[in-house]
Amino acid sequence: MNNANSSSRSAKKTSFADDVLKLVSGTLFAQVLTIIASPFLTRLYGPEAFGILALFLSVTSIIGVIICFRYELAIMLPETDEEAANLLGLSLVFVVLISVLTIPIVWLGQSVILELLKAPKLSRFLWLVPAMVFFSGMAQALNYWNSRTKYFGRLSVARVCQSVTTTGTQLGSGYIGYATGGTLIVASVVGSAMSTLILGGQIWHDDGKFLRTSINWNRMLAGLRRYSKFPIYGIWSALFNTISVQLPVLMLSNFFPSTVVGYYALSHRLLGLPMSIIGATFSQVFFQRAAKAKSEGNLVEVFEVSLQYLLILGIFPFLALMLVGDDIFTVFLGKNWTEAGVYAQILALWIFLVFIGSPVQTLIEVLERQEIELFFNIFLLISRWLSLFIGGLFGNARFTLILFSVTGVIAWLWMILWLISNAGLSAKRITIFLTKKLVFGLPFLIIIVLAKWVFDLSSLFIVGLYIFSVITYYFFCFGRDIKSKLKFILSFKR
């Protein structure tokens, strides 16, 4: 494939809204399937099983952040597709090397890992760690190449297949009598493998010839040197971030029973669905658009529109969730999971800030200010460890999670303010926008408070009121704001 063709492929004309819609469609289907399956899964599998899965995913996630040596992030930045292709090749080389090195580490360090995690039941499934790391690493690298070429529909297909495979395996195995934590682990690995193979197959079919003729060792070494800042700062930053994210699972298992780990894991998983559906989609599209907008001098406009949309989407549902999380979990998952709903209430404000901050955090990569991200993640890791350790000493899981959530709120408020400042956006302008949305949602919140604590209505009624309030809030918010923002967003063509 010649240079002209490679340029035209990455220059395919699509709008921001089109790109988001393509990603959201597949992701939405995948997450809706997860939501529908959750009431069945929580009645087949106990909290302990979800706790075992959470521990396994914690181990693989920590290894997964270094799997590409962070060169996958650089794929979006070069002006030419040839240079980006060599960064993809470089990323895949590191995936293979790290995955192979994981095998002896897991084999020789099995007893140490199990002792640290205090999860002897995980011993039978540690051999799946290298496989999960390999498939997740391949998916990361291919994902960024796919975002660069803007074939977002391929990602949607891959995500749908992963969700169907994972959920189908979990449900099928559970109903025939294999409702264990091991089953959840195997299903996750199989789903990850399926997604990676489908995405890789599509990319190889469309771009295989171009990749074969473009990638060579000299160009990969040039990319290794040119973007050396990514591994130097990025590996440590991502490692600290992932460890801090997985820290609750790892430390709760040391202080509390595995059921507490399961409650936390499920509440965090379901709270993270908006991030999976909207946040991750915005992040991928924003990264691609922001990299282009920086060179064109309109970065502040792209950042402001993205941030405002995330605020509209997240502010009311998460605030209301702080009031009715226990009712939602009781109604949909059963009374055995009410405690997980309480955990969701505790974590909601922190997750909301992650929801609006994480998708636009790739601005740091665009500005090549990875040292800021490193500082941020070091602070997160230290503060979270202290909060979980102090809470664990008190022996109260709820108090522990309150301390954990507060540290997350403080850290993400600082990060969001830094992003606003360095994007060139007025903090006052965003504060006014946020205040208007809060005032608009206040009557709905008051009604929910009266229904729950004054009139003591049933959980089913309160959940129905929550759903009605969210739908009504979105209808009026987007009815007033959508036209002007879409007009601006649709003007961004490549």
C-alpha cells in the first residue's frame, strides 16, 4: 500500500459525533448485556466468587500496564502512518516479551503471590495469568492503531463479541453447576481472547499489507528513541495508577472476609459501566481529536465541549446514586447484595470525578507532560494505601471505603483543575456551567430524599423514581444544549 493510500485511510472524513456513536453502539450493547445478566449472575455466584475474579484481574491488570511499555499511546501522535505502524510493531514486540517473562515469574512465585493475596483458591488459575496478559496487551496495541485509522466500528464488533462470549460462558457454566470463581476467571480469559482475535483479524485483513511493508527494525528503534518519554514516565505512572486502582481488592482481602472483597468488586464494576459505555469511548475519540486540534490551535474548544458533555451525562445520575444505591442493588440483584449498594453510595462521588476526568486525561499525552501524570499517580497510590491501611486497622469496611473515596475525590479534583488550566479553559466558565446543571437537578434530588426518608416508600418505587428522574433530566438538558454543541462538534472533520 503506498503513502497516498495510507494517508487517505487515516484521513477518512468522519465527525466527532459519528466516531463516538460508532463506539457507543457496540459498547452500549455489550454493557447492556452485562447489566441484564447481572441479576442472574449474582443469584448463581456468591460474593466470594466475584472476590476471586477481582483478585485475578488485579494481578493481570498490574502486569498489563507495562505490557506495551506504554508505546501504544504514542501510536496516535506521528504525522505519518508509517511511523505509527512501527510503533504498533514495537508495542507488539513488548507484548510477546513481557508475556513470556510472566510465565516463570508466576510459576516460581506462586506461593508468594498466594500468600500476599491470601487467596489459596486462586492457585489453580494462576497459570492463566500469562494468557490474559498476552491477550489484553495485544488488544491495547491494536486498539490504538484502530483509533488512529478511525475504524471505530471494528472496536464495537470486538467488544460485543467479548461481552457475549464472557457473559454466555459465565451463565452457561453457572446453570450447569459450575458457579465458582474459577469459572468467572476462565470466562474472562476466553472473552478477552475472542475480542483480541476478532479485532486483530479485521486489522490484518484491512491493513496487513501496509503493516508488512512499513514495519522494520530500524524504524521501530527510531520510534523507541523518539518516544522514550512514554516508557520513562508512562510505565511508572501507569503502574502506580493501576496498583492504586487494584489496591482496595488487594488490601481488603488482607483485612476483611472475601465477601467484602466481592461486594466491593461488584459495586465498583457496576459503577464503572458508565465509564465503559461513555468514558472510554470519549477518551479514544478525544485523544485522536485533541492531537489534531493541538496543531490547529483549537484545543481549548475541543476540550470544553468534551468536558461539558461529560458533566451533563454524569452529574445527576451519580449524585442521585449516592442517595439510592442500596435500593438499586436490592431491587435488581437481591437482598444479599444490599451491602454492595451501600458501597456504591460511598464510592459514587469519586467515580463521578473519574468519569469526567479520565476521558480527557489523555490531554497529558497530547501535551507530552507525562511527569504530571506520574506525580498524580504517586499521590494516588500513597494516599489510598494510607486510607485503606488506617481503615483496615479499625476493622470497619464502610469506614475504610469512605477514607478511600475521600482521597480519590481530592486527587481527581486536582487533576481536573490542572487539565482545565493547561487546556486554556476558564475555571470560572466551567464552574458556572456546572452550577446551572446542579440547580436544575436539585428538585429531583429533593423529591428522591422525601420519598426515601420522609415517606419511607418501597425500594421498588424509589428505583422507579430514580430512573424517571434521570430520563427527565437528560431530556431537558440535552433538549436545551444539544443543538449548539452538536453544531460545533460536527464541524470537526478529518
